[in-house]
Amino acid sequence: MNAPESLPDAATLRAMKAQGRKLVMLTSYDASLTVHCENAGVDVLLVGDSLGMVIQGHDTTLPVTIEHMIYHCACVARARRRALLAVDMPYRSYETPEQAVANARRLLEEGGADMVKLEGGSAILPRLEALRDAGIRVCGHLGLLPQSVEELGGYKVQGRSSEDAERILADARALEAAGVEMIVLECIPAALGRRISESLAIPTIGIGAGPDCDGQVLVSYDLLGLTPGRRPRFSHDFLSEQPPGRGIADAIHAYVLAVREGRFPGPEHSFE
Ligand code: KIV
């Protein structure tokens, strides 16, 4: 694996936020796309369990296994040069603190990841604390939790009632206190995305969480217009906007610039 000599640590991530430097995250599942992400200056590569939908053709992320994640993470790790490499812990791979630590170690050692991402709030705190105590870097994920899509009754905007908004904010604070280094906020009203981002010292990474998060993430297959059927409101096909003769590398570069310059997401990608 190509482990870079210096990676942003937790203090650097917080300093980037304090300086107003937007973090750019993008999903990657293979070596070739990773090279384009690296060339375009993506800060964080995410091997998302969205691969269950965009690569494997499932309706949800639930059938994805730890073996699948290790395989794709290792593909990405072979091509990464300087970006931080985060990987999703798949459904039911972190049911207990012990299982979370054992599977996270596999993702780091066999997959070559730097950081694991887990979905959930206060309910998973003992697992997050076990990971922190084991020295494993963690990214949180709040708002719409695709691994809980059945309990949530579908892919719906979360945090619209004041009770839900307060719960998500309290979860974000609890995750930060448990040592989580950044938090993905998925599909929540833009005002809540701003409130959470202003309440934390660690960066928030939005996807359908408005323009005021400290960074943004997209599913690369959405960015490249590869995802069949109706795409979520928060996604954007950057490839279709490229002038003739331009391609995938230019589309990823356009995404990186649009996030850094605060031009993406716009109001049309956000929720009230
Ligand atoms: O699995 C994934 O790609 C994700 C992003 C949508 C944040 O979790």
C-alpha cells in the first residue's frame, strides 16, 4: 500500500475548519478513479458502502460485507498518494465495542484505510469510545443513516422537527466528545447543518446539509452522471457540464473548485 508520509491529523483538520478551508471528500471504490481524485486535489477519499448500490446493484447498503469493504478499500489504497483514506464500516460490522475494534483493525491493516466511518449517534457511543481507546481514527455520520433506512421508513430528510433537530445536535456534540474527528451530515435542513457546524470544533462534511458545512461529500457515480434513474436532489452531475473534449478528470476538478470556492452546494441542492 502507498501510505503517505504525512497525513492531516485531528489537529490539522480542526485548524482547516478554523481557517475556513473547505474539506473536499469524494467516494472512490477503485484504483483508476482514485488517481483522478488525487490529481484533482480531493482531501478525503471515502470508500463508501454506497458501493452496495452503485457497484453491486442492491437497493440499499445493507447487503455489503466487511470483505467487500476490505476489497474495495485495498483497491483505492494502492492508488492513493496523499489524500486521507476513510472507509465505511458496513451494516452489522460494529454491533459491539469488541466487534467494532476487530473489524476496524481489518479495514486499516488489510484495506489500508486511515480512518473508519460509522453511522449513528449516542446509541453507538461505547463503540466509538472503544475505537478511540484503540487508537483508531473515526468519522461519524448523522442525519439520514442509510444503514437504518428500514427504521427511518425510506430515504427522507431528517431533523425537520425541533425535537429531531435537537437530538441530532446533541448526538454531534456527543460524537465530538468521544473523539470523532469529523462528522458527515446527510440530508438535513441547511439551517441545522449550519447550527451543528457552528457548535463544533471538528469539521462537518455535508451531503444535502446545506452550504455552511465545513466540507462536502458526493457519491462519485452521481458526480459523473453514472447513477441510473432519479438522483437525489443534493447530488450534481459535474461531468455533463463539461465543455466538449473535457472528461472525468475535469469534472472532478470542477467539483473540488466549486466546494473550495463555496459555489457548491447551491440552494437547489439543499433542504429547508
Ligand atoms: O456510503 C457513502 O457513500 C456515504 C456517503 C454518501 C457519505 O456514506
